[in-house]
Amino acid sequence: MLDFKRLALFICLFSLNHIAFSQLGFSHEVGAIAGPVQFRSDFGGRFEERTNIGNSGIGIGIIHYINFAYSADCNCYTTQNYFNDHFKLRSEVSWNKTKLDHHGFWVEADKISPNADKLRAHSGVAENFDIGMQLEYFPLSIRSFQAFAYRIAPFVSLGVHYTSSSPQATTTYGDGNIYNPNNIYSFWYSDDADLPPVPNGQQREYPINLDQRNNWSLVTSVGFRYKLTKLSDLMLDLRWQYYFSDWIDGFNHEFKDYNKYNDWLIWLNFGYILYL
């Protein structure tokens, strides 16, 4: 389950921020986004595109913008300065889900060992709920774009999201218990595997943990808007999101150098934005 206390606190701060900007008279935009997600986790071999392409899912979200270039109080442009004419503050609530399997070299048809069978039998799900903000920079004038001086406005963004993850994992190997070490790839956990040593008397951390987790993530993206009408835009946005945890997918093994980085994703989303 989600950590409702933390999320409630974050939503309160999120709402107060919007109220504060509303009091300043800036205008608002709302929209919806959706598109394919490619989740990069500990499934499969590093940089193996068959795994990366195979482990694709879907993401959807609701977005809100503070438009500093226009004032809702007077239906007029704000005082012209560089920040107002080139930046927007984007807030977002989104959800993504990706089914995860092992693809590529280690599970090819000619691999007939018990370990290969364990990999084929192991699957998971990365499911994440996000709340966060990004500051978007438009190199071209926002005022000019709203006045149809050009139809396409590129942008880049950077921000931070609070992520609540609810991972899942299953296996069809052996007795079907994902927490039975005999049912998972031996090099992830066995004492004779090439794994970092653990202090005397301590238990090696099991590579699967399906507890619900809350973490921060860094979000950056590049995209563009297309001016559809005076009060609406279409958007294409390519996002990279890096989580400050390697447990987002509920899976974190330490075998050799195959697991150097935390989990991350790429999300190509399409959006529709309405000016209020």
C-alpha cells in the first residue's frame, strides 16, 4: 500500500505552492500525458537491448503548468523579463507500470541449465506512482509562441519527483516461492557465487524484496509543443527518470558488475494541454 501520510504531506505542500502562485495572478494550464515506458532494471544483461526493448510498459499522467508570461487577473501579459518569457513550472501526478522478464543471451533456446530455467521462470512488475515538479525552459519566446509567431516551441526540463513503488515478482520454478533461494538464479545469492563478502555473522541480503517503497527521483526531459489553437497545444516529451534506489522493481542483485546503477526509465509521452 502507498505511504498515505507522506503522500498527504507532499500533496499539501504541492497544493500550497499552487495557491501561492495563484495569488500572484499567473495563468494556468492543465493537460494529460500518456505513452510507452522502457524500464531499465536488474532484469537481463547490462546494455542488452533485447531486455530493454522487451521490458516496456505504459505511463499516464495529469499535468499542470504555471505560465509566468500571462496574468489571469487582467487577461494581459505580465511584466516582460527573461524568466517570465522562457520558463514554466510544471507539476505532475503520474503512474507507470512495466512487466519485467529476462530476455537475451542468458535465456536463449540453447541454454539448458537449471540456472537458465530459473531465469525464464522469474518475472516481475515495476509499478510506480509519482508526484513532482519540473522547471521547463523554452529557448524561444513563450509570448511569441502564444501569438502564433511560430507553431513549434522546443523545451528542456529538470525536476524532482517523489515516487511510491509497489513491485511484484513471481516464479514458476520449483515450488513457486520467490523467496526460496533454490528457485532463483544461483549467482545472485549462493555463497559460492562471485559476490561481495559480508561481515562475519551477517546474512547476505536476499536480492528480492517486494515491500512498498517511497523514494525520490531525478527527472529531465526534452520535447516540444505544437500550437494547435489559441487555447490548446499538443506536446511530445522524451523523459529520463533516475531513481535514488535500486529497489524500485523489487529486485537488486550484486553479481559481478552487472548491477552498478540504480533503476531508471525512459518515457516517451504524448500530451494535450489546455490554457485556462
